[in-house]
Amino acid sequence: MIEMFFAYFALVSIAAGVLTVSLRHPVHCALSLLVLLLHVSGLFILLNAEFLWAVQVIVYVGAILVLYLFVLMLLNLKSDERYFHPSALYILGPAVVGGGYVLYLLLRSPFSGAKGDTPAAAVLQDGNTYAVGIKMFSDHLLQFEIVGIFLLGAIIGAIVLAKTPKPLDRERERL
Amino acid sequence: MIPLSAYTAVSAVLFMTGLLGVLVRRNFIIVLMSVEIMMNAANINLVAFSHYLESMAGQLVALFIIAIAAGEAAVGLAIIIVVFRGKISTNVDEMNLLKW
């Protein structure tokens, strides 16, 4: 059963990713990105990461993708006729070969590393959100604060960049 | 039981798709969307390793990546709006203001 869900989420997310980079109209690309993000959140559920699932749906789908769609509607872009870069065909061949080699290496490697300190049973006892919260506010507090400062800087930067430039006040400039 | 390599394979394919999108597409907004695809591929990888190697750190890094993606989207789209206001185009080939 889980294998079926995994196959569904994996195949649909890959297909949506391919559609995102290959569709012609930008709004269609954004909508297939929506499909991709939702199916990736389904993969998070399969990996027992419920909190990350919620964050993915709320932040990625609810905030970032809406921001993209908002800008697309604001700019009212037409779909380009020649929308691929001219050297696309030169990139595609090596990319497919390299990607196939990487996949071959990944599928034959056992990934048997050292285990960490939170086994699945301990996570299931108190819930994933509890485990993430305990870990975040004990070991990773500094990163958390840094991300907060980063988001503040990003907000200020976005406001400053997107503000309508004020016409110069010549009277005051002379003083 | 799904092997860990299946998740890494999905993530590799998604990352490759996003990389191709960054290299191949000419619309700046689609390029940013491809960057989001790459970040999602990295997130799948981190969460899969976090689950299979029984450590919580991967999920935390994935959370931070989501936060950084939000900031990147906000600033990137603001830059797009500024460029679009001046040149009426979001084509990356025509954005050469900083080219020397």
C-alpha cells in the first residue's frame, strides 16, 4: 500500500516538475509547480514528517506559490514563442547522460550510515511536531535566530526594491 | 518497505529537472520556479535521510530551507518587478544592466 502511494507521489511530482520547466504559459507553469509541491508534501507524510508536511502546504503552497501567481498576474506576461534558450539542445544530452549515471550510483548504494539519536518509536510517542520543536529550540536555536534575522532582512529588501521610486524633489535638492 | 535510494532517486530526478529549467528557460520567473523545484528536491533528500538514519536534524534543515526559499522568492520577485518596470521584459537574456 505504501509502495503504491510512494509510486504515485514520486511519479506525479516528477511529471509536474517536467511540466513546470517545459510548459509555455507562465501561469500553467505555476499551476504545475503547485501540483509538484503538494505531491512532495505527500512524500513528507510517507516519511513521518507531519510537521514539515504542514509547513510545506502552508508556507510553500499558501505563501510562496501565491506570491508567484500574484506577480504573474500583476505583470500579465504573454507566453513567448521562443521560450527555450538557443543552446538548450547542447545542454540536454549531457544532462540526461549525467543524470542517468547519478541515478545508477544512487540506486546501487546501500546508504548504511550511523544511526542518529531519535528512532521512529520515540518520534511516534510524542508526535513529530514535539520532536522537531525540542530539537529546534535546544540544539539549533542559533540557526533559528539567524533565519529570523534573514527573513527580516528579506522583508525589508523586498519592500525597498519594489517601492515605486519617488520623483525627485528639485526644490529640496537645491538646498 | 521503500528503500532510501528510491527517495534519493526521485530527488535526483527533480533536482536535474530544476537545473535544466534554470539553464534552459529564458523567463526569469520560470527560472525562479526551477530554483524552487531544486530546493524541494533537496528537502526530499534531507527528510528521507532524517527518517532512515533516525535523526531529527535533517527535518530542521529542511525547515530552514523552506524559510530561506520564502525570503528568496520575495526578494527575487521584487527584483523582477523592478526590472520589468524599466524594460518591460522578464527575459533573462535582456537583463544585462550589471554586465560590464
